[in-house]
Amino acid sequence: MKHLITTADLTKKEILKLFEDAELFDDLKSSNLLEGKLIVTLFFENSTRTRSSFEIAAKRLGAQVVNLEVNTSSTKKGETVEDTVANLDAMKPDAIIIRHSDCGLPESLKSYVSCPILNAGDGKNAHPTQALLDLYTIYKHYNGKVKGKNIAIVGDIANSRVASSNLELLPRFGLNPILVSPKKFKVKTKFKSTTNLKKVLNKVDIIMSLRVQHERHDRAILPEKLEVQKKEYSKKYCITKKLLKNQKDIILMHPGPVNRNIDVSDDMIEDKRSKILEQVTNGVAIRMACLKKLLVD
Ligand code: ASP
């Protein structure tokens, strides 16, 4: 049985097949491909896009979806996540989609289930469907000719599962990441990295802006101090129209949620170089393709 825990679970060939399927699902029309299937979603962390995107993908393909409300579930009575998942599995769903703050949890749940697990984000570890939809968006924009494209990944690299999944996936398709972040968000890496966004602007084809992951930082800081930090951060790393005035052909991506005027300025969100909403649409098509792969193929 196949699970989707990280992008490394998929070969290049399998990913290209997912893209072919996603293209067929691009209009997000309904079909009965997953009729009779039942999918459970279990989100222990907040989510707007990923949860609704998975649910819409499943329903568009004719599956039924049960969203377990974790705040009222037995994990609140002291049950372990492993036991919760084993009990859900005993009700014979066709797939379980899980998001949790613990890195590696979806991987460790594999031995508790007899259906595919889809990782919808585990801590700062991985967010495979996000990276797949990101690559798919890039792939479509360049009609498949993505080899040699340079991508600046800007923001809280150290705490972003979107960054880590993209860093596994994009180089396999010949893209060159350049990591741009303040020193405190840097990671040890084989990729080029810099603190200076302006310096790399004329070298890159794509900018992927990321949100600062305050919820994953160890120390809580005072609200006033946080406001100062946000201002300082945005001065150096906010993607604005002014900053990209000479980059006519660049494309801008962001996985959401966007912190407006900190990650990306209002005017740049509206700009035609922004792919942010296209990413959201592509996310449903990619998740439809992933569900087809794990539940039907
Ligand atoms: N939505 C993405 C995630 O779940 C990015 C973010 O939260 O900043 O990782």
C-alpha cells in the first residue's frame, strides 16, 4: 500500500503522471471516480487551504469525507494520536489525511493503519502536496521547461515545511533554489543562501515567499517586540511592486496564509506576476490526482 508522507515517496515518473492527471482535473469538475470511498481528515493544526482543498478534491471525485473535530475528540481525554488513528482505521476508511505539529508523526502512523495516509503537514518537516502543487504551478507556467530555472525561497526557511518539501522536490526537476532569509532563519544547506534579497533579484525566475512561522519559534515574545520585528523583517524581505519594478517576467508564489505587507505587499498580491490564487486552484487538481493515485490506480 502506498502512502504520501514526503515528496521522496514519489519517483519523478510518478510525479509527472500526477501532473498529467492534474491537468485532466484542471477544471475541477465533478466525477464519480471515488464513488463509494470514504476519507477521514484529522487536522491537529490550523488550516484553511489544505483542509478545504483536500475535502473539495475528494468530494469533486465523488468520495465522502468525515472531518474529525480534534478539539472534541478523545485525544482531549488523553488518548494517544496512535490510538485515535488505529480506532479510526478500524472503521475501514479508504484513506486518512492528517496534519500534526509533531515532525515524523504521519510516518510513524503507517504501522497503525490498513489504508493510505496522506500527510497534510507535520511540524516543520514536510508538506508534500504543497510542494507538488508549487512545482505543478511552475511546470504549467513554463510549459514543462523548468530545468535551470532559479528560484529564491524567501523567509523562515528553518521552520517551514513548505521550504523543506520544495527543497527535496524542485532540484530533482532541475530547479536551482537560492535561500534568502535573515540569519536566524538560516539552515545548514548545500544550496546557495544569502541574507540579501535585492542581490539575487536579477538572477531569479521565481520568488517563493514564505510566512514567518511564529508558532514554531521556541520563545514567546512580547507583542510590542513582535511588531518591531515584523517591521524590520518586512523592510528587508517583503516582496513589493517597487522591489520587482525591473523583473517583468518573474513569477511570485506564496503557499498562504499571506501576512500582507510583511511577506508580500498589497499591490504585489494583485499583480499579474502573482501566482498565489492559481496555486490554490492547482492545489485542488493536484490533490485530486494524489487521491486517485493512492485510492484507485
Ligand atoms: N500553509 C502552509 C503550511 O501549512 C504555510 C504556512 O502555514 O505558512 O505549512
